[in-house]
Amino acid sequence: MPNPDQLNAFIAAAETGSFSAASRRLKKAQSAVSNAIINLEIETGVELFDRSKRNPVLTEEGETLLRSAYAIMESHHDFMSHAMALNAGEESHLCLAIEQNVSAQPLVELLVVFEEKFPHIELELLDPGTSDVASLLRSGRADLGLMMEQEHYPKGFMFRGIGHSRKIPVCSKHHPLAKLEQVSHSDLRRYRQLVPRSLDLEDKSHEAQILSPKVWYAESPFVIAEVLSAGLGWASLHEAIVKEQLEQGSLVALKRTYQQDASLQGVDVVWSRHKPLGKGGQWLLNECFKLNVG
Amino acid sequence: MPNPDQLNAFIAAAETGSFSAASRRLKKAQSAVSNAIINLEIETGVELFDRSKRNPVLTEEGETLLRSAYAIMESHHDFMSHAMALNAGEESHLCLAIEQNVSAQPLVELLVVFEEKFPHIELELLDPGTSDVASLLRSGRADLGLMMEQEHYPKGFMFRGIGHSRKIPVCSKHHPLAKLEQVSHSDLRRYRQLVPRSLDLEDKSHEAQILSPKVWYAESPFVIAEVLSAGLGWASLHEAIVKEQLEQGSLVALKRTYQQDASLQGVDVVWSRHKPLGKGGQWLLNECFKLNVG
DNA sequence: ACAATCTATCTCTAAATCAGATAGAAACTA
DNA sequence: TAGTTTCTATCTGATTTAGAGATAGATTGT
């Protein structure tokens, strides 16, 4: 198996067109380059250079093997830059949990830049249902979370608001509510309400949203949107979730007579204080601060 | 720069889960594997294995670096198999010249297999105009040619028929000739004839085809087909060239009253006797014999 | 013809590699 | 719990390898 020094000698000699020039570039003795290339030729059984003239010139076989040699050196450099990135404090794996209610779109644009800046980090994206971001962070499964703001975060977690998302009551355009100019709380109470609810039975955060005595639950807001589209009930969902359906017209937003401010919820980035973020996570966090995630 | 032995030790240890087992697989002393990995760790600055238990287990960083190590070894194997292919007599470059009149389609199917069998050979495809295949072979620019059979090949060339192609007189469906049930030589003589002619002014092989006193020439039969499609003149072209236009109906084949046999021409593979073909060329030649190129 | 520059090769030295032995730790067994 | 096996790290010494320096022979350019 050719070692990197032999390949570097081969490449330098091919590029400079001379073993002596190659030795100067590599800051080695000329005999070292000469030996390296002769050994490579013995090992491969291929005559890489034609020595009939004063300066060696690549044979046809040498020319094609040179391309394979470049490929090896490239993977070597990738390996080393990967190692150096780890040394510099990049994590090897970064897991983001983005609550389904939060629009991932601004983040996705960030990830294009992330890919370029941190090509060696394996990124994992989770999109857990309502409020399960917290448990993913607590268990250490996720490193960084994007979620709707909460009253209390578990001890040991840091958070920071990075934007807002509005919840709006929506229903199918065929639903009786869609016929009304404006809807009041008592209008809504008359129909079945669909409410996003966490897997975690301990989590009571959904209760505050319940208006109607006729309630169904679903974990995913996307599933709720589909049920609504079929004409069944109404729900208060985040804009990001129903953006497309509103544009297509399959769902409609209800105009409210009641106070709207309560429906404006903050979006937080959340991370653990004890499991420090690497370079990649820190960068992403910083970029999140610059965003307004809708 | 990590050398292949270090990387092999790393990979073997990761796969077997033990330095001792790795040393047995690599048929080296256990101390060699241990040293190789420790040196790799020093060189990269990354702790690859967690040694807190009896058996070493890959750290998270080690796991991702392992993937980069595989990539290096893969390019090494590619390099060596490339070298071994050259040793076994594969050429590094193979140039095929296929006359435009010959249907390349059966050959293209062969090339899929070729790519798998000879991944290291650089293939070059030329599609010269009429009868210029010969000069490409003579000059050494091409290694193997597919062309319409000739009376005489230059000395030093081998050839072998591998199929036949029929020449048929065609014109646009709007052309006066298209209205006739059958066409005779004297019908054809009344209209402009388009004739494929080589770049090479010495080449007189086109003269035998000329029927009409009103002649235009073109190098490429494809250009002729386009001129015909515009409604201008008629030409005797190979089936492979006008197959699509006949199916689409933009060109029509003329039914002849005269003898057809003369229009049936052989297709030859041609190669030089003095510039021996490599393994790839030989294989391709053999496969050509099994084909009937139309 | 001469000077400059190239490659291959020789020699010698320094460095790296590796096998074998050993000690200490961990896991398994009875 | 004590004994056995199997593991890793480390030391030592022998062998191999890599590389610098010097030199001879060849090629190119003046």
C-alpha cells in the first residue's frame, strides 16, 4: 500500500515535471523523491514516468494513476481536517429538536450555511409533537431545541426567545363556522374542538386552550389540519402549520370578536446548561438569535 | 499523515472490538496494533477509543473518524486495483470512432457492461462524418472504429463485418416525390439529391451514389436529414439515421421500382494491426462480433 | 566544448517498526 | 472468593526503512 509520502512525491514530481523541483517543494533530498517514486513504481508494477529524456514525463498510465493518487490525498486531507475540527471543539453529532408548531423554514436556510461551515458534523433533525422537545433535551437525546415558550423550564436548561408565532382558529371552508363574519367564544364552544396534546400524560399544558366541551386530541398539529380539512371541527393552530392550506383555500382562518393577544406565543431556543454545546451548536444558537422564527 | 497500516489497525480494531483480535486478523503482534492506534491518536489529537473497560470501545469522535478512515482505504483500494488493471494489460484510454451512419444504440448498451468490467479505462467516443473513421484510425487518434464497409482498407488494418445497414431513399412528406406510389431512377434524377461527403477531398467514395445532376453535399447525415425535413430534395440515408423521423412522419421512405440489393451495406469493426488493443479493446471487439449493428 | 542541471545509485546514519516478554487490570468461572 | 483467562500498555532489542549527502553519468543549452 502506497504511503502518503510516496504519493506526495508522485504528485509533486508530476506537477513540477522534475524530481529535483519536487524535492525542493517538499523540502527533502532529491534522492528521497527519486526513491519514493521508484518504490511506488515497484509496488504498483507500473512505470509512472518516461525517463528517456532529461526530465521525466508522465506515461499514459502514470497520468491516469495520478488522478487516483489525487483522490487518495483528498480523502487524507478530509480525514485530517475532520480530526482538526474535532480538536477545535466541533461536536461529531448535533441533534436539533424542532417542535412541529414552529416553522422550520428559516432554520433550513441556515442549515445550508451550516453544511458548508461544518461539513464534518452529523446533523440530526427531530420534529417531535407538542412539548416533547423538553423531554428530548432532558434525556440528552437532543442538543438544541426550538419550541413554544413555556412558563417553567426544568432546572439546568437555558432558553432564549427568538421570535413569535400566532395561533389562529381555523376550520374547513365547508364548516358552519366558516359562514360567520366573526366568531365569538360561544360560537366556538358549539362545535368540536381539536387540541394538540403531548404523548406525556403528565403534561397539562393543553388544558388552558380548551374552549369547547366537545374535544378530540391529536399529537401532531399536521394530523389535526388534515382532520379539519375533512370538514370536522375547528382548532387553534400556529400559522406555520396551516400556511399552505390557507393559501390553497382548503382551510380558512376565523375572524375573532375576542381578544387576540393571548394567542401570540413566543418561540424559544432551549439547551442544556450541563451538556455544553460544541462549535457547531454555538454557531447555530448564535444564528438563531439573529432570526425571527415565525 | 496517517499511513495505511495505522488506518488498517484502526479499522480492524473498531470492527473486532479488540486490539488483540485486530492483531490476529492482521497477522501482526498485539503491540503493533496498540502502537499504531496510539500513534494515530497522537497524530490526530483525537481519542479514538474509550479504554475504561477491558475492551476498547469507539468514542463518538472515533466513530465519525472511522467513516473517514474507510473513505481513505477505499481510495487506496481503488488506486491499487487501477494499477493491477494496468498490469493485467488494460489500456488507460480507449478511443472509439463510430461513423455517424452506424446506429450507436447497440453499442451504448454494451458500454454499460464495459463501465462495470473496466471502471478504470477512460473511454472516448468520436462520431466523425462519413469515412473519416479511417483517418482517425490511421493517425492513431482512435483505437477501434465502426464504419460502413469499404473496398480497400489501408495496409496494416484489420476489419470484420458485424452486421448490415440498409440505405433507403427518403424525403419530406411534403416533397413531390412523396406523392408517388413508387419511384424510379428517373423520378429521383428530376429532384435535388443530398449526398454525404467526407471532409477529405481525396475521398471519392460518394461519387458512386450520385444519381441526380442537382447535387448538394453535407458532411453529416444528420444535417442532411434536417434539410430534407424542411422539404428540400431527397437523399439515400441509412435507416439508423432517419429512424426517428420516419416514426414521427416528418420524413417518408420512398418505395423503389429498381433493384434494392445494392443499397444493403455492411458494417465493419476496424482496428490497427500494429497498435495492439488492450484488454478493454479486445473485450469490446469480441462483444461486437456477437452483435448485429444496424 | 563547457557549464548547468537532471536522475540513479551508493553509503551511512537516524528513525521508525515490529515481535516478544511482562505487568497490571478486567471479566469470567467454579 | 480465588483462580484462570484475556485484555491493553509498555519496555527492550533486533530489523527494517527513510532520508541526507556525495557522486557518476546523461541531457540540455550556450
